[in-house]
Amino acid sequence: MSLETVTCPLGFGAASIGNLYRAVSDERAAAALDAAWQGGIRYYDTAPHYGLGLSERRLGAFLRQKPRDEFVISTKVGRLLEPNPDFAGGRDLAHQFDVPDELVRRFDPSETGIRRSLEESLRRLGLDSVDILYLHDPDVYDVERGLGEGLPALVKLREEGLVRQIGIGVNDASVATRAVRESDLDLVMIAGRYTLLEQPALDDLVPACREHGTRIVAAAVYNSGLLATSTPASDATYNYEAAPAATIERARELARVCAEFGVELPAAALQYPLRDPIVASIVVGTANPDAVRENLARLAADIPESLWSALAERALIPA
């Protein structure tokens, strides 16, 4: 099964079940995954970074119970997990995950490092293969080394049949654009840069993807929660930090226009990137089973074309 054959365009982002921001129980994580499966979600995205492997272990425990040809799974490479020589009972809160910091992340985009990362991910998942492999956040460490070493290594893995599709997962649209132009990628996962709130991906990334036949997976379409409610709060987060006042006001203006057409802001936020055929999927993360079901309902909500026209007329989205 490939991402192109997945019928539900909503993917499950598994960072939250890796204890992003707060600890969740195995039972709650499993309930969120079950809600996703029951709702028809068949694309699941994870990474070693998420909870120092906890996300992969929990996701694998769930998906091993499902027919392998009925789901698509992606994980990421670029960060190896190694024993923390200074572990003294602490937590990984500096990286926003509430797990013991028994391991540390080490950037290694070399072919050897990427092959090792894939092998270790497969062990944590308990699966024989993943469908998609992304180079994860090279811009956080070393863009030149990441693109120069990591992308050719991924191409080799695809040529050898070890993965079906390869890509890059970043927050920076300019880095994603470089990756598309400098390599032969199937997918780009861009977080927060192709959303109802902001669309810098439209400047260069989307044209590059069209030229090279690369599809986009739009992640963080709620912009770290700012667009996740119909009334953006004054203490809302944006890019994982406190949102600036001007950004909150822009989100509230989006909400006001949506309300004029009887549409919830989160429903418009979910559906906006999918209006572009270059977008293969959107990915939303939560460990709350009720939120999974709510997102599925928002995805199915009827949104009149006149809303998009009104947003464009008011310069809130590109015409």
C-alpha cells in the first residue's frame, strides 16, 4: 500500500503518543490509535525523536495487530538514539517529551547512520519494513551535511527496495525546496508552513514540487494549536511557543470570517491544504481519542467555496 492509495487524507501524527508535552498512558495511546483506525485513518507517521523511541514502540505494538497491506507507515532518520552517559533519573523535557532521558540524540546523516537508524526503528516497531522514510530536521543540526549525505543515502535505500518512498521532514520551507531541487524525492513533509494561517510553502516549495513530481504532506496544520479551536485563546501557542499578539489576531480574524459562513476554524484549517492536489495528506497528532474523532468529523464538514473566496478577498489567504 502506498500513500497515493490511502483513501482517507488525514494521517495520524504519533509525536503525542511519545509523551509530547505530557505523559500519557499506554491505554490512552492505544485508544487514540484505535479511534484513528476505526475512523478510516491508514497513514501513521512517527520518528525516533518522539519520546526517545516511545512513539515507535507504541505505534508498532498497535499496528502489528493489523494487516500489513492495509496501512502506510513512515518514520524518520538523521537522529540516532544512544545511551545517556549522564543519566541520573531526569526527564527529556528540554526536548518537550515527558520520558526518562536515558538516551540522547546524535545527528548522523551518513549512509551508515541512516541504515542503522532504520534497523533500530524496525526493531522498536516490531515490523519488517516501513513504507516511507524522511530525513528529519537536518536544518536543526547541519543542512549541508544533512542534504549532502542523507539524501543520497535515502535514494540508495529506495533503489535497494528497503523503502518505497523517501522524503524530508522539516519546518523550513526553503530547506525543503533545496532538498526537492537537489535530490529525487517522492515526498516532502512540511510542518506549519502550508496552513490556513500562513503559506510560505507557496513561494518556492510548491512550484519546485510541481516541477519535480514531488508530493507534499502538510503537518502541523493547526500551527501548534493556534487554529485548533474556533476562538483562538490569548495564551495560544504557535511554533511550539507563546503566540505573538499579531499572530493571535490574524487567527481570530480567520475565525470571524469562518463563523460568517457557519464553519468552524479548525475544520477550515484541516481542509485548506487539501484544496491543492500537490498535497497528498495532512498529518495531525493527538493522544486524545475524542480529538481524533473530532478531527475526522471536521475533515468531513461541508465548507462552501464562498468561504475561500471571502478569505482571499480579505487577503487572509492567497487568491
